[in-house]
Amino acid sequence: MMRVLLDPTSETQPALRARLPRLASLQGRTVGLLDIAKPRGDIFLDRLEERLRERGAHVERFRKPTFTKPAPVDLRQEIATRCDAVVEALAD
């Protein structure tokens, strides 16, 4: 069976990026949770935050102004400088 993956960004030449190595542990690490402003994404992130804190992570919450556009550059920069890892919530 052949699977086709669609790129929702409409890029004609998607950027190829190497995967970063996984964190060895969440203990003492800062994990950013990015709410993309879709309904119920915050519910998922609330539960995820609980689980991450149980594992010793410090959690920072961020929210995009709207789900219809990419996160603003300043928000992406803030997340990149403050967090060791990030989870983006997608929900409907």
C-alpha cells in the first residue's frame, strides 16, 4: 500500500531538516507547550502539562494569536530561546 503525505504549508520545495536528538530526560528541562488557538487544544495541553510536571519538567505555555497563520517570528524566537523542547497542540 502506498501512502501519500500532504504538506499543509503549500510550499513547493519543503525544507528538509535533520531531526534533533531526543532529550535524555525531562528532569529539570523546560518544555514549551504551544496552543495554536484551535478549540479544545488547551484541554489537551492542560493534561500534558500535568504529566510533564510529574516527570520533573518545567513547563512554559505559549499561544498563537490565530490558528490560520504561522506563529509570529517573535513568538517562535521566544520559544526557541526559553525551551529545551516544544509540543504543539492540534485539535478540533
